[in-house]
Amino acid sequence: MRYQLLINLVLMMIWVLLTGSTEILNFVFGFALSFLVLWIISPRVGSRKYFRVFPRLISFFFFFLYELFKANIEVALEVITIKHRMKPGIIKYPLDAKTDVEITFLANLITLTPGTLSLDVSHDKKVMFIHTMYVEDEKKFIQGIKLGFERRLLNIMR
């Protein structure tokens, strides 16, 4: 997969050099064009995993930016308003992630989002404890992370 990414980047750079334009859109177009070329010739060249994972990675990046923006607005509104909506608590979150790498990435994503903080993981790696500023519905919170961060993360890593 790294090999295909490297080829994709080299082809993008060749495109930029041939066109002579160093605008960001030219880099993006060159990357997309070389991705398409590699996708077309990939059945003969090797694995197609790169073509499944890379779009998921881009989708995850934008999903994370959206969640980060939404959480920042929520926390900022909490700080500037007089009436507080906070109902802080600790959630016992059942993990689908199994490996240390998957759990670490998930814990870091949760912690990077304002209003939530991953506290600990059980010794058997089946439960993560998460502190959140807003515990209104515990099941809804768990489903939000399950269907949001964890499912998307596992789709990329597995």
C-alpha cells in the first residue's frame, strides 16, 4: 500500500512539473488523476487495498474536522453563556477495537475532540472510560462514538 501511495505522489509531481503550475488545485488534480490511472491499471499491478483505504481516509479526515468544529462550537457556547448545560460524567465505553494501535488511535481522537477525554482502558482491553461534559443519554453517546469514530477508524485500519 505504501508503494502505491509513493507511486501516486511521484505521478502527481510529474504532473505538476509537466504543467508548470504550483497552485494547490493543480496538486490536487494531479493526485486525483494519478489515483485514477493507478486504479485502472491496478488489477495487473498488485493489491487494490490502497483504493479502498485512501477514500475512507479522506472521508475520515473530513468527518473528524466536522466533529472537531462542532465540539469546539459547543464548548465555546458553554463558556460564553450564562446558563450552563453541562452534565459531566464518566462513560464506560465497550470497545470493538482490539489491538493496542486501534485503541490508542481511538483514545487520541476522543481526547482531541473538546468536551471529551479518554481516561483509561481496562486490562482486558474491552472497555474504555471516557469523561464527557454532556451526559444526557449514555446510550446515544456510546452509539455516536461507535458509529462515528470507531467504525470509521476500524474500516481504515482493518
